[in-house]
Amino acid sequence: MKSILDFNRARQAGRPIVMVTAYDAAMARLVAVSEADVILVGDSAAMVVHGLPSTVHATLDMMVMHTAAVRRGAPEHVIVADLPFLSFRQGREVAVRAAGALLQAGATAVKLEGVTGHEDVIAHLVGSGIPVMGHLGLTPQSVNQLGGYRLQGRSEAEAARLRAEAGRLEELGAFSLVLECVPAALAAEITASLAITTIGIGAGNGTSGQVLVLNDLLGLDAGFRPRFARRYLDGHAAILTALNDYARDVRGARFPAREEVLA
């Protein structure tokens, strides 16, 4: 994808959108030459890259740094960057500065969680020329309020709220939204009710597309295997094998070989 206009073009063509979360230039270069459409620079970088306990610990400086790195690795791709915790809850001016910093770092658009309480911010960002992607369902920045990482929208009251919030995001000018950890039937219903695209994660296959963290689909963390993430590679085992082979070759005087020695 070259622009956010391609989101609705993909939906109209019946072609599911493929989004991958990446955090650095090396991984972004791999995604850029793959068949994936969009890169998300997620605030999950706080956990995946920095080893912090939740996305609440992501900062604007952190997100700007990762966004710039991903843009250098994927100069032509659509890149969506997360607005970190509270950066869009301190008024329109603070939100615009934060979103502007991410766009100047290389983002094509920004993503923010929820809608209630910051409707004016969303409208102001869109009116300022900043493309906004919404995020509903399990919103990790609110994990403390939600009581943990759990399925959202199970009750009729929760489902009704999510339907209303999705419609409100569309009205405010969001070009797309992520539906995370909601029942598949509800995600499909919301998708059918909207003119904008939906990207699912743990929300079934009735959405306009899917997103997975690159580290999860590559199986880089042997101890983390969420039910909704499919492993397409046992990266942990493959990398561990390579590291151990290298260590054994060094200790066995097999590396460097003659052809690897600089004259």
C-alpha cells in the first residue's frame, strides 16, 4: 500500500489487508519486500523490545525513535504509529504535537485507543490533516481499568458500546480501526455496518484485514504464545541453533575459515 486510500480500495476489491507490527529498520526491510501491505509501529515495542511490563510504559520519544527506524527500512510503505499512553488525553494541542512528531518521524498515520472522552481530539487531528486509525475492544493502554487482557464485547451492553464507538469513530473521520479480542460474530457485524475498514487481531476473519506482531508470527519468544497468534516459523529454535553452531565453530577453531580471513 502506498497511501491510506488503498485501505478502502482493498475492501472494495474484496482483498483482505495484511498488517504487521515491526519496530526496527532490519525487520521493516523484510516486511517491505514481502506481500504484507502495512506496517504498524506498535506501542507494544515497550514490551517486545524494551522488556517493560505493559504498553503503558511506552513514551512519545520511544515511539518516534522506532517509527523513524521503520521508515528508514521501509521507505515506500504505509506506516501507522501508535500514539502512546495519555499523549492524546491532555488536550488537542498536546495530541497534535505528539501526532505531528510521529508523522515527521515517518508515520503515514497514527493510531489511538478508544473514543469516549477524546472525540474532539480525533476530529481535530483529522481536521489538521493527520490520518487517524481507531482501536476498540481490548485496548492495552487501559489494561489496568479492564482488569487484564481479556475478551471484550461478550455481554450485550459491551457489544452495544463497541458498535456505537465504531460508528462514532467513522463519523469523526477515522479511516480505519483495529478490533482487538472481540467475539468474531461481533467483529463481523461491526465491519459490515461501517464504510471504513477494520483490522482484526483475535477477532475472527470477518474483518477487512488482520494484524500480527512480527515477533509472534516468527515465533521469536518461546514463552509467549497467545491463542490468536499463529506461528509461521519457530524462530526461537532456528536462531538458538545458529548461535550455538557459531559458538561451537569458534571454540573448535572452525571459524573463521581461511576464506573468511582478511589478507
